[in-house]
Amino acid sequence: MNDIRMKYEQLVSKEDDLTRMIATYDACVDTLINLVFEKGDNLHHPTIERILTTIQTVGDNLISELVQIRYRKAALANQFPFHF
């Protein structure tokens, strides 16, 4: 039981990290969008689009990882006699 709890706690920590990482990627996207709004005439828009696409791809991968972590967490929590 302690092994399951320890694995669960590790997943909680990983979930917290991924959540912060996703929030950081979202903040970067918002910052770039605001940059285009404020200084769009002075920017190379194809470069901004490439940067946004790259950020979105990494963010999507993080979201997929987060879903897997949450699934594994639920499966572990189900093994406790009294579910969380």
C-alpha cells in the first residue's frame, strides 16, 4: 500500500509540474499575441506564426502527457481501500 501511495504522490508532483508548464506555454502564446497587437508592423509575421506553431505543438504534447498522468493517478487511487 505504501508503494502505491508513493507512486501516487510522485504522479501528483508530476501533474503539478505539467500544469505549471502548460500555464507557462499559454502565457508565452498570450505574450506573442499581445506583441503582434502592439508592434505588428515591425515584426516578421511568418516567424511569429512558426514560433506559435512550435509552442502549440509542445503545449499539445504536455497536455497529452497530463492526461496520461491523470489516468495513471486515477488507476492508482482506485487501488486504495477508501478512494480519495
